[in-house]
Amino acid sequence: MVKNIDRALQDAILAMRILRKSIIDHGHMEAMAEFDGLMSVTISEAERELTRWQSSHRAERSGEAK
């Protein structure tokens, strides 16, 4: 079970970025163009979700502190 969702999302985003960079570095961009496009969208969506989760989590924590 994941106890730290924030960290898990950050790690997943980093892993996707590393995979994408590896594809580019090894010259497989042409063959993987469709996959790269999908990865780009996936990374953007994951970053938005992380930001949304962090914002809601902060709001919950500030509500608990009152």
C-alpha cells in the first residue's frame, strides 16, 4: 500500500520522463513518435493530477489545523 501518494506520483512522473529521454537519446524517436506523443500527454496529465492532489491535501491539512 502506498503511504505517501505525493511521493509516489512524483516518482512515477520522473520514471516517465526518464523513459522518454532514453527513447530520444537512443535515436528511436521516429519509430516511437506515437508512443512519445502519448507519454508527453500522460506526463502532463500526471503533473496536473499531482498539483490538484497537493492543493486538495493542503486544504484538508489546513482545515484540520483549525
